[in-house]
Amino acid sequence: MAHKKENIGNQSLHKHTEDALKVYFQSLNGDRPGDLYELVMGEVERPLFKAVLDYTQGNQSQAAGILGLNRGTLRKKLRYYSLIQ
């Protein structure tokens, strides 16, 4: 399945992510990061879910469809990130 490349300014989201990770690694001054996957996913998922919920005006079924998740998985993630109670 081909994904549409999203451009922000003149840079893709992919490029922004690469640049942010380079800066992050440089800031570690040689230290080894721990739990990097969890850190990145937490930084990306919460604003992603919030933006999609805003776009769908809170409609979780529509949001789940846009995200390619089932509604139960979305609800679990929304609770984890305190976006719903």
C-alpha cells in the first residue's frame, strides 16, 4: 500500500523526524538512550490521536477509521494518553 507523503513547509514528516532524532542523539553527549521506542511513540501518538479526534470532532469511529485502528484499540490508547476518561 502506497502512503501519501505529507509535506510540512518544504520538508516531509519523515525528514522532520530524522532531524529531530539527530538533535536528540547529539544532546545525549555519548550517553545511551533507554526505551527510545516508547519515548518516540509517546511523543508522536498523543498529538496524532488528539489531532485526528479534533478533525473528527470527537467521533471515535471516524478517528479509528482514519488511523486504521479498530475502535477498541483507539479507546485503549486514548485512555492511556488521558485523552478520554
